[in-house]
Amino acid sequence: MEYDYIIVGAGSGGCALASRLADNCPDATIALIEAGPHTNRNPLVNMPVGVAAVVPNRLKTNYGYLTTPQPGLAGRQGYQPRGRGFGGSSAINAMIYTRGHPLDYDEWAELGCDGWSWRDVLPYFRRAEGNERGADAWHGDSGPLTVSDLRYRNPFSRRFVQAAMEAGYKPNDDFNGPDQEGIGFYQVTQRDGRRCSVARAYIYDRERANLHTIADATVLRVVFEQKRACGVEIVSGGRRETLKARAEVVVAAGAFNSPQLLMCSGVGPAAHLQAHGIEVLHDAPEVGQNLIDHVDFTINKRVSSIEPTGFSVRGIARMVPQFVTFIRHGRGMLSSNVAEAGGFLKSKPTLKRPDLQLHFCAALVDDHNRHMHWGHGYSLHVCVLRPFSRGAVTLASADARTAPVIDPCFFSDSRDLDLLVEGVQMARRILDAPSLALHGGRELYTRAGQTDAQLRETIARHADTIYHPVATCRMGGDARSVVDPQLHVRGVTGLRIVDASVMPTLIGGNTNAPTVMIGERAAELIAASRRRPQTATVKASTVAPAGNAA
């Protein structure tokens, strides 16, 4: 049980890293360890509309974390679904493929993350991407992660896009192209109408003799010899054992579990570790700090039409032939990702990049779909793309099997709530446009004519995450950052982090594709380090289009 590289976590960063590293370093042995199960045969994972069932329920494939009570959410606990199983959160997400804005990555470089500007990272996005539309300066078509247009578009999703045009917003058929702003249909990570999780894309595509996958095994701590990571202690089936790493240990357990594992291993804020009886290996005050997440509010509207997905006698009856269509052809309503359309808006026309994102669901999605409604309707999500509020992840116990303490501190900075109120008002203009308004309906929690004060109260009672936590192991060029631009954990050796926790800021969009990009880039960094141990940085070799300042 000894390997060259041990990767902890088979999520978006870990799967991409493991696959590429196995291919780039055929003489190296790699272990990819995941706390959850294999997902390649799970029907709720592979059927896109299954997202409606896997997100709201704490299952073998979903940690289903809860936050601390949030003063900004009227004292409620937030809900944080996180993927548990091969593919990580890419096995339970809405499959939306967006990268954020080019200026997001230029901002990373300005913060001291050399080699992470838009010009540097675009080649890795293109390398990962297998876009069915074909390749161009912005897209790749030969990568393992299949990106496609939806095979099914609900009539109400089409009406939403048309209503947005009527409200004066511009159309956009490629949010990852030259301009992010506008409204349209999202591209999705699907192959043949079925979910293309990162595990399906990178791990289940073919076997590799030098890559060993280990499922249903929880890593309790990283093992160190003095200050060098030399292995991990795991528990599987009630049995503990230690796996050794000759070269490096890579933690890719996500924005909540990566800082937790570091702290359980003695790397983190010294006083906090000591309070839990953990011997301090390295005092790293920022481990677990700087948590940033997209806070989101949803306008739900019930309608009499049964065209949206919903619960009614007629609605359930029409799902029977839809199931047959999906099994045979990978088409129909069951190939929907639910959040089919949306887009990016600027609260002020003078902004250089959008600061609000919309997700339109042709279904009543209330409280992460944990609150089920009889009947049919649609939902329009509004989220703040670059929130000012900062939270933290801390330990509840020295045992890594215990859920961490998650405190996003939503709306702790009042500017986030101010912007969300403005975003909801902008979204309402779309709902009031003819293409949607002529279908009538009744809003569940909001209503036209609400004052700002009333809307703020409603937001506090119903807002929550839209599943994009980052930055708890912040990358940077400064000494306080948790990892350096080569993703090494500062203060120790032989240890890197490769997941969304290293993002220094939250990008303006869904975070799955950027996390895959981080895995792709990390594979090249590690392979180069293996060839040239003294190499500090690997520069991207492909010339990319200039960043979009529109």
C-alpha cells in the first residue's frame, strides 16, 4: 500500500488530476481515495433530472451539511449539499458549464497568483473541454469533459428567454465566449443526454494500470515525518490503515473538507487546534478562513399549465412515456438539468463585468427542493456573483468523520443584501414581460409592489447558497496564504491542495468548470516538478485571446 502520489478526494479537481497525472507520468503509481461510493451505475446520478432528488436528500452521494444559524437568514441554518462519491459535486450538481469572467482570473494574478491569469488558464479550460459545438479560440472539442446543448428545453424556459428580450436584456448563446453578459440557455456537462460527471469524463473512460481507485474510505489525517507529508491514515469498513506516499500527498476534498483535513492533521490556526487536542505541526491562521459563497434568492410562481415539471395526476402520468424515451434515446424531459436557462446581468451599465446571475427552472424549486409543492410552476433564482461577506470552516471535533462547522456569514456585509434586492427587482421585469405574464400564476412568497423593506424580510426568510463555496485554503503570493501559486501548502513539504478551496476569490459563475481547470493545471505542475524537481512555475504554452473587459 505504497504509492508515488496519493490524492484525497475524487471530486472535480481530484479526478482531473488523477487521470492526467496517470497519463503524463506512466512510471508513477497513484491512489485516488474517495469517502463515498463509485457512481458510474447510480441511476439518480446518470439521469440529469435526478438532480431534483439527490440535492435535497442526505444520501450516500451527498453529505447534506448544515451551516450554523445565520443571523442574516433570520436565524435559519443554511443547507449545503456536497457530493460524496466519485465525481464529487459534479455527480449531484445541475451540470451547468460556465467558467466565470476573464477578469476574475486576471484578478487572481493581481493578488499574487502568478500563472493564473486568464491568458494562463484558458488553455487548461480548452484542454478539458469536449464541446459538441466544436473548437474555436475560446473552446476545445477533444477534451474528456463533454459539454453539450440541452437535448430538451421546456416551453417555459423558452418563454423565459423570450421574456428577457422583451424586458430589454440582450441574448447570449455562449456565456463562455467573448462576452458573458446576457440571457440564454446554459450548456451542460452531458454526454448522449446523460450526466457527464468528472468521474465519468476522467476516471470511468478507461482503466489505467498505474491508477488505483479506492472507494468508501475516509481519510482521517495526513501523516507527516517531521514536516514532510509521507502518507495518509484511512478508515474503511471499520479498519484503519496507513498508505504511504513516496512523492506527494494531494488534498482535493473540497472547500469544506480540505481545510478540515488539514486541521485534523495539525496544520491550521494553532489555538483552534489546541482547543481540540490536536498537536500543532504548523500554525496556519488562514486555514478554514475566507469562506466565500454565492448567496441566492428564488422567486417561485405557481401556474395552471402542466408544461413545467411538477406533481399532479396529469404531470405524473406523462412521465411514464418520458422515462421510456430517456432510457432508449437519452432525450425528453428526464434529460433536463432543471435549471435550463439563465444568464448574467450588470446592476449598473458602467460595470466591467456582470455582478448578478440568474438560473431559471421550469419547476417549483423551493428550499433546495426540500419543500415539495403539489402542482406546477417555475422558479427564477437570483444570486450575487462577488459577495463581500466572508465566513469560515472550523472543527467540531478532531475526528475527520464528524461534519465540520460551516459558517458562511451570509449578509454579514450589508452590500450583498443591497445588491440582491436590486437583482430581484431586475428579475421581476422579466417575469412581468408578456411571454411569461400572459400565463398568469401566483407567487409563493413574493408579490409585485413589495417595498424594499418587505422584500428584504422575505429574502432573509428564504435565501441560501447556490452551492459554490470556495477560498478556505486561499492561494496567494503572500506568506499568510494557505497555498502558493504552485498549490504547495505553506509551512510543510510534500503536500498540495487541488480543489475550489484554493481559489483566492469567488469567480462570477458556477464553479465546477474552474475546479476542473485547477485539476488540469495541477497535473502539469506536478508532472513538471517530477521531471525537474527545482522548477518553480510552469507557464501555459498556448496563446489565448485577451481578457474581456466588456
